[in-house]
Amino acid sequence: MMIDRHIRVVMTAALLLSALALGGCATSIADMPLVGTPADAPARPREAGTYLPVHDLPPQRDAAAMAPAEQAQALRELAAARDRQASTAAKNSAAK
């Protein structure tokens, strides 16, 4: 019994080490022309991409996105759709 446990530990360690070793080779395998990328893939850029400009905000709007009346109408339509779906769901669950 002790030998079986020892063999199991050795096999688990070998499997873990081989997984780590192959995981380290993943980037070089992906760069191989026959294995990594398809033939019609675009070429990779030579330089790494830059960070996105998170502090560049769009300019302020001159007018509001929606007039208050339009916004209220949209909210009423959404509430009506929600109520219709809730009543349909209640009918379906009562029918079962």
C-alpha cells in the first residue's frame, strides 16, 4: 500500500511538472508558422500596443441627449413592456 501511494505521488508530481513545462512553451509554439497562426491571419505588429486614452473625454454636448418629455415617454413604454411580460409569465406559470 505504501508503494502505491509513493507511485501515485511521483506520477502526480511528474504530471504537474510536465504541465508547467509545456505551459511555459505556449508562447513560442504560438509563434511557429506551421502550428501557431492560420495562413490568412494578419501579421502581428512589431511594437506592443499603447495604453488606451482613458482620460480623453468626448466634448460636452450642446443639447440634451433626450428631451424630458421623450425620456418620460420611453420610461412609460418600458414599464408597459415590463408589465406585459410579467402578466404573460404569470399566465404561463398558472397554466402549468
